[in-house]
Amino acid sequence: MKHKTTIYMLALLFCGAITAPSCKDDDDNNEAPPVVADFDVSPVGAGNMVTFTNKSTGHASSEWNFGDESPVSTSNEATVTHTYPNAGTYHVTLTATASDGKQSSQQQDVVIETSDLSGLLT
């Protein structure tokens, strides 16, 4: 009886030694998904207000440059709005940054066809 038990134990040890190195632990591949900047622009609303929808993936923070010399805006909100003071074409850039510091940017042009004159009307 001792002899059979020893054979079974050796067989298990041998099979374990062959298969163990080929087993991968899921924790070995914890690489974060790549950061990808992406956004949509809504049509221009009243008063030249534009809504931007952040569709970025893999990011920890987002930075908006609205292309009109206003300060760069940092926001993790899904939507942000910005009001443009004058007619023109503005180059909007969204920079998405992952927790590991990797960045991705996307740029789109926003065209404002009329100046906002609502502040002049009384």
C-alpha cells in the first residue's frame, strides 16, 4: 500500500512541475489600458455657448484648451461648457492624462459664426 501511495504522490509532483510554469497569474499583467483622448462638440447654442462631451478612456485627468486665449481648464466631468466671445474658428484641444503620466490629445475646430451681442441689448 505504501508503494502505490508513493507512486501517486510522485505522479502529482511531476505533473505539477510540468504545468506550473505555464500557468500565468492574472496579476502579472496589470498594465493599464492605453489612454485615448476623445470628445464630441454640440452645436453652438444661444450666446455662443458650446457643450463638449469628454469620451476619453483610460484617463485620470483631462485638460481643455478652448483655443480662445482663455485659461486652460482642468475637468473630470463628462460634459463641460464654454462660451466664446467672438465669431471665428477655434482650435479646441483635449489632453487626457493616465495615472502613469501617459498622455493623449485630440483637436477639433469649433466655428462660431456670429458674435455674442446679448450683453449689448438692454
